[in-house]
Amino acid sequence: MVNSMATRKITITVEENDLARIREMVQAGTVKSVSGFVQRAVTRSLDADRLLDEYLAAVVAEGGPLTESETAWLDELFPIPQ
């Protein structure tokens, strides 16, 4: 299958243990390539973020703005990486 989406080569940094696990998956045939794994992970993360944003918008539309304690709870659940 040929991917017709425009792509760009970039450099990323990952922990050695994670890279070793990804390479094991490539060797086992679970994923096609390291790049393919990273692309799938990026897509899943972006999709999850979009779904969470849509869900929170629906919650606010239904029940009004989040309270401080609800916001703190969400910040704990979904910390923003530094």
C-alpha cells in the first residue's frame, strides 16, 4: 500500500528502552517500521486529544463551566508534558 499523504522526515528523541521495544515489534512483524510506529502513535495521540476536547466541550455545554476541583482533577489525569 502506498501512502499518498505528504510526509516530512524529522529527528525525534526517544528513550533507549522504548526504541528497543519498537525495534522488537518491527522484527516480530507487529509493525512495519519504526517510522510507521511513530506515525501511528502520533495519529492516535492527536485523535485522542481531539476526542477529549470534543467531550469536554459537550460537558461544558451541558453542565456549565468546570469547577476548580474538576479542573484540578483533569490536570492530574492528563498532565501536560514539559
